[in-house]
Amino acid sequence: MPRSALVTGSSRAASAAIAERVGADGLSVVVNYRSDRAAAGELVAGIEAGGGRAVAAQADVTDPAQLRALFDFAEQQFGGLDVLVNNVGTARFAPIAESTDADYDLLFGTNTRTAFTALREAANRLRDGGRIVAISSGVTANHRPGTGLYGAAKAAVDQLVRVLARELGPRGITVNSVRPGATRTDALLELQPEEALQRMAAETPLGRIGEPADIADLTAFLVSDDARWITGQIINAGGGNF
């Protein structure tokens, strides 16, 4: 039976690249989207045109009930689930002194609670030998001013990953986190002016910012059998910038 994967938030940017790559590697993929049905449909069509198998599923995964229903759907479609890639979140940057209670609720609700629910569901549903990858953020490592709340929300996810790896190890399930640096996504381009992107590239030993494919290739490795001896790790993917 082909292995199956659920990639949350996978109609855009890095998540879309991840879904496309694991589909090309032979996994059956659930492409999750919140509102952009057209983009999800195009991604599914592309995976299938390459000989893979994929299906789109609408769900706002920040709603725990919808996220649980998404797991139900994935299991029903493919007769079980082997891989979870969790890549849903939102960023907002401000000095801690200027951050509001609403900022806290948004960032921890969207980034931490959603990841917690997804990891818990995966722990209860994945077949033995499965793979879990959570997408974190390089701000948990570089501690730039203005990133306090967002970094703290993502760092909490990294801690869940470390503990869950030990809890699921007896079942042969690996659990890892990928920590991207600045990556060329719509969200980054909307948040940062061109001069900031140029500065980020200059600060990186490899002289550029990341591309979605950089994150997709690493994630595809981690969900493959080649990464069977890697678990509980927070893996930097920032071009050497942290």
C-alpha cells in the first residue's frame, strides 16, 4: 500500500512545494487549503500529472474540530495515514513592550495550539513507522528584536517535537522540526521591503534567501526511509545564517 501524507496549509508557497515533492516521491497526498480552492486544485492536478495521487481538502486547521475532521478525511481517502507535515502559522512582529494581549492570543493560538492539536492527532492516528515534521522558524534561533512573541510560539512547538519523538519512538515514528530562515514566500514578500530582503541575503553565507524548494527537499528527506535514524531534532535550514 502506498504511504500517505497530510500536508497542512499546502496550497501556498513552501507547503505547496512540500506537497508537490512528497507526491513526486510516491506518497499519496492530502492537499489542505483554507480558502484558495483554485490553487489547491492546480497543485493536485500537477501531482497527478506527474504520476502521483492527491486530493484537496478544505479545512481551517486553526479550528480544532476542522483539523480533526481533516485527519478523518485523510484516513478515509487513503485507508490510513503515515506522514504529517504541519506548516500552518502566522507571523506578527513588534517589540515585546508594544505587543498586546490580542497579539499573544493570535500568535500562540495559530502557531502553538494548531501545532499541538495536529501533533496530538498524528500521535493517535499515524501507522507505526510513520513520520512527523513540524515547520518551525529561524527566529527561535536568531533572537532578533521584534520577534519575541512569534519566536516563543514557534519555540513551544519545537519543545513538543522533542518530547513527542521520545513518546513515539517505540512505534518507529520519527518526529522532527525544520527551522527555515528567510524564505521567498508571499508572506515574507508582503512583510519585508526589498532592501530588507537584500540585507537578509547578504547576511547568509550562501548569499541568498531560501526558496520553497529548499524547505521541501529537506522535508521530503525527513519523511523518507533514509531518515529513519533521525528523530527529536530541530534542523536548521537557513543557509548558515543561524
